[in-house]
Amino acid sequence: MENNTNYSDSRIGKVLNIKDDAAEPVMECVKEKDKELGGIAVERLSSAILRIEALEEEKKKIAKRFRDVFSEAKGSGFDVKIMRAVLKLRKMYIKDRYDRDVLLEAYRSALQV
């Protein structure tokens, strides 16, 4: 979309002969709206982005610690794949784990595995 200089923001004040007055009182709601850019609360957005970035850094550090523990366990002779399966089972409710085991056994029996 072209910028028509007849109606550009920089000329509106000149055309209407309006000058900014620093002493002019401004309503609170207008002050809050002035802190927004295109309907976006800039400070809140910036704060959220910074917090997310900090959490991502923490997540990377925690992921590295997980890798270190699994690497240590592997070095001690444990099967990491089985450890992950055990962790998954421990997260399940007892009833869900029991139902899973019964169904797994039924499938094994049906397929003679």
C-alpha cells in the first residue's frame, strides 16, 4: 500500500495546525494506550518474551543433566531404553498399568508371541 503524503501522520499536525503541549493533562487510559504499539502492550510482551527465553535456557540445562544421568547409567551397564520404559510405567496410574499389562498379555497370547 502506498504512503500518500497528503495524509501522512507527520503532516496531520501541520494541516490541522496542532502542536504537542507537554503541559496538557492526559487521561490515565490514554497514557496506558500510549504505551501500546499497534494494540500490543509492549512492556508486557517484552516481559513475557524474556521470561520464556529464560525458561528455555533452564530447559536446556535440565535436558543436559538428564543426558548426563542416562550416560552415567549406561556406563554402569544399564539399558537406557529399558530405563525410559520403566520411567514411563512409573508415571502411569496403577490401574492403567494393570489394564495395559492384561491387554498386552492377551495380544501376546492371541499371536503366540
